[in-house]
Amino acid sequence: MERSNPTYYLILTLTALFSLSACHGVLDELYDKPKEGIDVKEGQLYIDASSWTDWFFIDFNAANRNFAEGGTGSAFVKMGIPLGDAEAKSTKEHPVQQTGIYTYWYDVFGKGVSNNEFDSFKPADAQPEPETWHIAVHRNNVRTNGGAVYETTYTSMKSLPESSEAFADATFTEDEWNELDVWTIQKQMLNGLIGNQGIAINPVLSRWLSVEFPPPPNFKLNNHVFIVRFNDGTYAAVQLENYQSPAGVKCNLTINYKYPY
């Protein structure tokens, strides 16, 4: 696959600086930081999930307690993505579902990021997790703690059926292995190369926010309500209400939720 030419690199450099960094990156200092103390309603969370190198683990029970106690606690925990030993060598061999960093080349200015090519792999530790959590977010990626997800046609939490029993016969989708979408390392981004964390994410719930290329990146919010079924038999209803901070920074998520549902 022919990857590029000098013109491609020039365009990619300029666009990467002003577009790909829209979820925080090269030009962080040019963006206003999200305001502190953003008011959230009951059954709502606000998370700056724009970091390339962190997952934010949400515990809905903790979120409920946090609101009841006047916002004195924490509803989520930030945990870094293991990037591997700095001295560890990358390999051109493509492993099968091994934890680590998968570097891919993306055809950003051609057919789009769906046209890609594996470049290299670097082993790393498995993703650390808190003791208790329900879902985790990383930019526009979402994963569950052993759960499964169904996308409803509802666009309002208030319009949902009274009980999750209404979705008993629905088809729920579990998390699936992914090595293309959890963009983690951007140091070679100007060459079209991005390092991704190999990890299971939920392909249905991750549809609540999509980013399409060729550039400029086109963010698309899916405001449908999603039902999450956990392995302890409980359910949650979640909805992404907004993906921008008051200053317009992307990947700052306002999440509506109902747990237990």
C-alpha cells in the first residue's frame, strides 16, 4: 500500500495540528480549559474524557452517593493506559489479542481511517481497573465491566419505559476486542501513524459519539438512550447529552444515567 508523498505529509501536518488535536493533543494550550464546578443535575455526570492516555471508570453507585452528599465525593476514577517499557522493542509481527500498543497507519486523506494498515506492536501490561466500576470512557470509546449493551430508539430518559423489563427480549452486545480505535500515542501522528491500546470496548455504546474522516473531523452525537445489562443482573440507562465543554473543547462528556434501572 502506497502511504503518501511530500504533499500528503504537508497537508497531514497542518491538519493534524488543527484538527486531529480537537480532543486535546498538540495544541492543548490554545484551548480554554473546561470550567471547574460545572453544575450537573441528578442522574448526570460531566467528565473531561479527552485524554489520549487515560480511561475514566464510572461507578454509578458512587455517582448516586456523590449527588446525595452534595458533590463531595468522586463518581469516577482516572487510570492511565500502560504504554509498555521504554526499552522494550516493537515487533512487526501481529499478535492475536495481546495486551499492548498496536500502531496502525491510517489513510486519513484518502479513503479515510477505515482504510488502514498494521505497522507494529509493542507489549504492555493489561489495563488497570478500580475494584468497582460499571462503564469506562476514553474520548469517544466506551467499555463495560462485563456488561452488554442495547441501543434503544428513545431520545429522552423521561420517555423510557418504567422498568428495564421492557427490554428483556432485546439483543444485547458484549464488549469486543479492538486495536484500531483507542488512539493512545500520537508522537508519529504527522506520519499518519497512531498507537492504539489493544483492549475490549463496546461497539454499540461507543456509537454514542463518532468521529469521521477525511478531515476536518466530523463529530456526530448519537442521542439515543442505551441500556446496559451488567453481569450481576442490574441494568443502567445511559445517554450522551453533550460532548463539548462550555469552551467548546471536544470529548468533554455530559452523560445522563439512571441506575439502577
